[in-house]
Amino acid sequence: MPPLIHRRNNFFPSGFFRRLRASADALPVPAFCLGNGHLGKAGIAGTGLRVARDASGTSAVEFALMLPVVLALMLGCVVFGVGFNNYLMVTTAAEAGTFQLTVSRGDSTAYSDTVNAVKGAAPALTPSQLTITVTVNGTACSSDSACQTALTSAAGQQGTVSVSYPYSLSIIKTFMQAFPGWGANYSSNITLTSQSTGRIQ
């Protein structure tokens, strides 16, 4: 039995692939891909290195652009957080002063006791910067004798204590002014104010 012979039919003429490869090598290659105009490992590697070098500073640029924004947000959170805490203490102090005022009828030191109650309720605030206003039935009193007189016939009337405290935003304003175009056209000082009213006993 004759051996089985597997033959491969040649559909292409001799030298066809050699000429095809030569024609492919002759095609122009874009200059941004390869520096020497030929498709090769060296050209591809060189292009990859150049791309890597060009992208190496992207993270640094993004960090430089975002850093001021992040710092502004963090600084704002701290400053406004402290301001809100001070406002809560001012509110608590006003309520403490009102309670003391409403139970001070017949007390010869009603004003002093009310002021001390306000300052005692806000130990973290500077006492000398607190502005305290005491009102009995719509009439302000700023001394022990005046408040004692006003409280004598004020049973069932309203007693009011108002407390104000200054707070500075100069840190944020200075930071914003360091970046042109961000805008810092506002007052750096604000006043935290709270008022509480109670019925005199």
C-alpha cells in the first residue's frame, strides 16, 4: 500500500510573501509614533518612554491645583466649627442669665448675679468681651439698684437677657486674599448674639 502523502497546495506564486513584506516595510509610518520612520521594537520602546516621561508630572500638577481648595475647606471647617461652638456657649449663657434674673426679685444684687451667671455659663469665652444687656418688662437696667427697683413690681412680667460676643474670620480672609480671583470682600469680624426671655417669679 503506497504511503499517504499530505501535500499543501500552493495558492500563491513563489516569492509572494517576500514581496508583500517588502511593500509593507515601504509604507510611511506616522512621525509621532516612531522617530526613525520604520516599525521596530526600538521605535516603539522609545515612544513609550517619551509618553511615560510626559505623563510623569500629571499627579503633581493635579495636587498643586487641588491643594488650595482642600486647605480652604479644612480651614473653613475649623474656623466655622469654633464659631458655632462659641455661638452655642453664648446661647447657653443667655439662658443661664435669664433664669437667674427671673428668680432674683427682691435680691439686692440682681444685676451682678445675672452677669455672673452669664459669665459662669461660658467659661471658654473671654469675660471682658461679653456684652450683657438686662431688661425687665421692657426697661433696661445696668446696676444692682436699678434692677432691684425694676424687679420689685415686675412679678409675672418678662425679663430678658441679651448676650453678644465678637468673633474674627481674619484667618479665612487672609488665606483667601493670597489667591487672586477667589474674592475676600467681606468683614473679618462678626458678632454672635443670643437673647433669652423668661417670666419673672
